[in-house]
Amino acid sequence: MEGVSVRKIKKICVFCGANYGKDVAFVNAAFHLGEVLGKRKIDLVYGGGKLGLMGCVSTAVAQHKRQVLGIIPSAFTVNNLVGETCGKEIKVATMQERLVMMMELSDAFIALPGGFGTLEELFQMISWAQLSIHNKPIGVLNINGFFNGLLSFVDHAVKQEFITPRARKILISATTADELVDKLQAFRFEPDPALSKLKWSPSSSQKEKLDLTLRL
């Protein structure tokens, strides 16, 4: 890290599965990520509850005396569907409101293994970074090659000229938690000259229309 400017990361949002997955390595990595965040004095933002890998990483962060914030749609709290959040909990009305709040309250994002919900959250954050809605680092913790296929597909999309080389740099990957956090801290955002001119302030006359498009 010598000679590299390091951004200050106080809160990381973790996207991951509400299941444990087939490989015990996923569970071990989730607990270890929580330990790494705790030792580095980084707080956690996540989707709330205690199911699957979400419960593993939040429990580990809390055990290391760091703050845990679960942002959860009210629908998930009916009949204790996802279990009790490990830490403070904020209830929101919609999935979109949840993701916007996660973006606003976090300094960086990490995806662990998960399903469609995890992938949606990951790519929504990547898309918003590409549009210069935020400039925060985003990474995947590639445990036992879980994300190999996804990363290969993204590289394929670059070769087919649907993703620019500049945009490809938005998605970081590493095989260990410490390496990934180091890469997030060293990340330097390179905005697209054209997309960075978009106006996303509340006063923008196009904001409401553009936001609705992003929700599709």
C-alpha cells in the first residue's frame, strides 16, 4: 500500500445470501470478513435479519464491538420471516428505498456469495457508479471461485463492447477479505466524461424520470 493514497472507509455494506450455500467455505469466509471488518474498526451495513451468510457476517462484526445496521423492508419483518437483526434496524417500505439508503450510508460495498437478490444489489451499485450517482468502491469476495463465471461474463461483455474498459474497473475482486478491503481503500474512481455530466440533484428536472428508469 506504500505510495498509494488510501480512502477512509468507516462503513461497508455487505450483500450476501440468506442461505449458507453448499460449501462450508462460504460460511467461514463470511465470519472471517466480519472479523476483518471488526479488527479494522469498520462498521457494517447489511440487509437485516440473521439468515444465512447475512447472519454470519453481522454476528462476527457485532462480536468485535463494531456497529451493525440492518436496513430491511417491512414486509420481511412480518412473522419474523428473516429473524432478529444483529444491531440497529431501520425498516423501509420498498426494496428500492432499502438500496438507496444502503448507498447513502456506506463508504464501500462487498458482495459475498448469494443468489438473485445479491446479484441485483451488486449490479445496481455498479450501474449507479457508472452513471456517477456515487463514486464508492465495489468488490466481490471470490471464495473458491464462486464469482469466476460472473467475472468471465463481465470480461466477455467488455470484449463485445457492451461494457467499456473504464467501467470494468468499477468491479473489484479478491480471494481474501484483507486483500479486498485493501483494494477498496486504494480504489480511485474514474468517471465517464459523458455520464459524469448527468445531473442527479433533487433540483434536476430529469431526476424523477431517470430514477424511474433505473428501477426497471
